[in-house]
Amino acid sequence: MHSFEFNTVARIISGVDSALGLGSQCEHLNMQRPLLVTDPGLMSIGLVQPIVAALEKAGLAPLIFDQVCEDPPEDTVTAAENMAREGGVDGVIAVGGGSSMDVAKVVAVLLGGDQVLAEIYGVGQVAGSRLPLILVPTTAGTGSEVTPVAVITTGKTTKAGVSSPVLLPDVAVLDAGLTLGLPPTITAMTGVDAMVHAIEAYTSRHKKNPLSDNLALNALQLLSRNIRTAVHEGGNREARENMLLGACLAGQAFANAPVGGVHALAYPLGGHYHIPHGLSNSLVLPSVLSFNAPEANVLYAELAEIVIGAPVAGGEEAKTAALIAALRQLIDEVSLPATLQQAGVKESDLEMLATDAMLQQRLLVNNPRDVEYADALAIYQAAYGNAA
């Protein structure tokens, strides 16, 4: 067995209404004046207010920053940081999707050290500590509550990541009750995103290890068996709990065995077209897997029966083909666009997207097959027309 390193969150709490018990977690972390990071949508539907009330009942004085948008820009981070400094906070809590959790991670680091935002971009650039940090996801997708990464928008079409074990929170709270109101489309996009995390972690070229493998397999099973129910029966509590746990397990997997080509080709779609991250992954997933198949048939074959939920006949190539076909069918059944064309991408932009994808070398190095510019273009062309 090759040597490996595995890091994850110190404490994970799972259970319906567990978010209402944040007061005791704050007490454990010596938090009295936390910054609560969320978005205006969750505030408008009243999802956050019971948590705030529970914190106040526990004797805390939370300061609310509710201006997080999708793909948060640097200005949002700065605004949250300034509010926190002026308010004298001593910890950070996020209640929301990946965007809110990413902002909370970065703000906790900026408040806990002496660096500015530009200095912490990249891998291992965080030099200091951070404030106590609790993350509460409201979608079953990003797994950000258990990953050491945050992604911030740096320009009109560019993003940068902060990757450091310091970003792992003290506590991740999985409260499936917070996901019951998710619309079907968001449930579908985030669910497929989590499945991609599991698939890419299981096939990651450099840091794949026994722990990440087991997490990825369990995650993929939970997600595959429950995503349709969660999409079409949004009030099904069991399906929601299984999706949230599956997303968390997938997050732990790819936090240690990083993602590859699917994410690398998805990022330019988000940057140029502002397509939600989960949908961007979904749009290129079958085509990237088809491209990877010559190098990853053995591993894809092992995933086929998990996704399909039944025995698959034939050898590795046949099982890989069955996996890709099953994923295409799943994408159709949860009513997501199947092609780049259906998602509004211009065919004339595919070369530009391929050029941008080649900038994602920190992800491409993890892909099971080398990706050159011509390969990226061919993948986009296949995804544009839903070709195999």
C-alpha cells in the first residue's frame, strides 16, 4: 500500500434540527459574538431566522451578513470581513450553500491572521490561524462543509481558490431539515455535483487512497439511490438525509483525493456563462468520462453497478459504457439540460472555453488521462451535441 495523508473535520453533527443546537457548539468553541454568513434568498424564505433565534436564546449575539451571492466576488468577502471587524466578532458561522461557506472560510482566516485576501490564493498559502468556524450546509452538493478549499470570483470570468487545511471547520452540522424546501432544479444540480465529486475522487490520479475510496463509494451509493426521489419528492425526509450525508462523504473524499477533468472543464462554463457549478459539471460529465475511459475503464467499471443499482454484464469496457449511459439517463430524469447547446452555450465559444480549461492545471493533473488543448476542445464539442 502506498503512503497517503488524510485530513477531515474534527466534528460532524448530523440530525434533523441539529442546527438549532448551534449554541452549545459555540459555547464549546468560546464563541459569544459570531458572524453568521448567509444569502438573501435564505433570509427571505425564513430559513435562517430560527437559527438566529436559537443562538440568541443561548445567550449569543450573532451579527448577520446576508449578502452572499452565487460565485461570490472579492467585494463580498471584503464587505463581510469589514462588518466582522467593526462588530468585534469572535467566530464565524455559515448557513447556506457552497458560496456562503466559502465566504465564511475565507473571512475566518482573514480575521484570524495578518494576511490580506490576495496573499492566501493558491495551495498552502495560509500562514496564520483562523477564528472558530462552524459550517451548516443548506444544499446537498458542494461538500464545502468538509473541504479545505474556498473559491472566490476575482474578475468577470476568473476565479481563484484558497486551499489549506486551515480552512477545515471546527464543526460541520448536517441538518437535512434545512434542505426540504430546495427546488427540484437546485436539488438536481447539487446532487449531480456531489456525484461528480465521488466519481472524480475515486479516479483521482495522485492522491486516491483507501479512505477516500470508501467514502466515495458510499457517497455514490447514497446519492445514486436517492437523487431521483429528492428531486421529485422534495419533502421526502429520508431521501434528503441520505443526499446530505452522501454529499458530505463525497466532500471528504475529494478533499483528500482531488477532482480532475470534469471540474476543470466545468469552471470556464461558470466563468463565461454563469452556469451554476453543479450544472456545469453535469453538462461535461458524460463526455469527460468517455474521454477518460481508455485509462479509467477498470475504475469506472467498479462504479457502474453502484450507479445503476443492479448487476451489469460484460467486461470493463461494457460496464464503463453502461455507467456513462446511466449517467446520461439520470441527467434526463432529473430534468437537467443534456447538452451545452441546450444550456445556451455558443458553438463559436468552444475554442475559447478549451483555452480557458487548459489554465486549470491544478485540477487537470488529477485526471486519469492527460488532457491537451485538442482533447478539451473535442470534449466540449461532444458535450455540445451530446455525442459519446
